[in-house]
Amino acid sequence: MEKALLEENVEVLKQAVGSWMDRRLVLMTASQFAAKGKRMDGTAFLKVSDLVKKSTSFFSPLRSIYYPMTGLILANGNLPDEEVNRLHRNYETLRSAGFRSSVFTYIAAFLMEDHMDPRRINTVHEEMKKYHRFLTSHDDYPAAAIIAKQEGQVEELVHISEQYYKTLSENGFYKGNDLQFMANMLVMNGAFRKETVSNVIYAMDELSRSGLKVKQMHYSSLCVIALSGKLKEAISYALELRDMKEFKWHKDMAIVAAAVFVSQEYVDASTGLTAAIQALIQAQHASVAAASAAAAASAGGSSGS
């Protein structure tokens, strides 16, 4: 783990965006670049964020998350112009299929693969409602997009997610959106496996025993850590990150950042579940972006009431 590079990337982002970008996203984005051994370019970040902002209307939901979306686009590593065009193309595809206009629709559009049938994503979302009618809402569009990417019948895929949700809730995990998102992420690992459940539970227990406070916001990180098989490294990194000044006011992000570093190490050294782990990293970043979006939406609703 390159601490110096992480520190540099955090400072570059802070100088570029000031207090306008959620600090959790600053840490997440800076960690993703540092994990890949890349230095951030503040000017390039602002250029892409301006591209995202100007690509839409003043009242578009995208306006409230153009910094988070910039982080997702840059971390993806593709050409920004092409990514922005793809984002809007997918968004319009989802809207034409009946999806609500929301920040979560944009995040789902980013997670979509080209030529994906929006009706499949909608079917996944409706199937999720069958298990969690009051828990599932438009903020679950990104999760529906994640599941829809997998091969197989929608009913079977969502059932796998529900098996993880139910089993983990019976083993110390709190029911709610974070657990639902984690269960959806685990679908990317294929069929339901008791071994995967055991690995996730063991990861949570070991992190707690090491003095790290595991919260519901960490569930998606636990998923990444467990599947990477690098629990010891994750604990070591999280403890080290927690003591860095950059994490002073956001110590709960230490586990999230540690998951980013170990997952990238896994990808760099493996030819096994590489695609699944990469998808999990992207989903985890989207999860943080979604949390930021929810906070922004809440703030907007409060100011407008």
C-alpha cells in the first residue's frame, strides 16, 4: 500500500474540489488511483467534472452528483467523452423503460453494459420487491443493474441474493439497504455458497477483534475483502489507514479504502475471479456514490420543505 501516493492524491483532490465533494468520495477515489499506482491530476478531474456538468440540463439529477460521477468515470479508465456519452445513452434507455428520473438511475446507467436490455433490469427490480416490498425503491436501481449483468434466470439470481440476505441476517448482520446491497454484490460470485457466507462472517469477526468498528456501511467492503482472500492484509491496511491524518474525521472509511487496496492486489496477481472482483470494486465505489447521492437528496429535500 502506497501511503505517500494516497496522501498526495487526497491533497490533489482537496485542492481541486475544495469542500464541494463528499470527503468519503475523496478518500474512495484517491484510494482507487493509489491502489493502481496512479497519481491524480486535479486539472484533469475538474475538466471531466465540467464535461459531466455541461452535458446535462440545469435541473437534471446528474447536476447533484457530477463530482461522484466524475470519480466513477475516471476510476473506470476509459475515455471520458465516450463514458459521458455512454452514460446519457444508457440513462435515456432506462427512462424509456419506465425508470424514474433520479441520481440512482444515473448510477445504474453507469453500471449498465452496452446493449443491455433495460427490461431485464426492471424485471430484477420487480423481483427484488417480491422479497422486500418496502425496502426496495428507486435507490436500488444500481443493485438491479448489477444483478442483471449476470447470466441466468432473473428469478434464480434474485433468489441467490435473498439466500445471502437471509443467511447473513441470521448470523449477526443487520437487515436493511446495506445488507441487501451486499447480498446483491455476492450474486456476482455465482451460485449461493455456504463457504462464501462463512468467509464474510469470519472477515467481520476478525476485523472487529482487531479493534476496527464494523458498521453496516462496511458490508459491501466485507464482501470484497472476503472474496479477495486477503483478510490479513485488509486488517493491516485498515489499521494503518485509520491512523492517517487524512482519515481523522472519517475513520470509518479506513475499512472501505483497505478493501480497495486488497482487491486491486488480488486483480494484479490473479487470473481467477478477476472480472468479478473488478465488478465488485466498481459496485463498491457506486455504493459510496449512492450514499453521497442519498445525502444530497435528503439535504435538498430538507432545504425545499
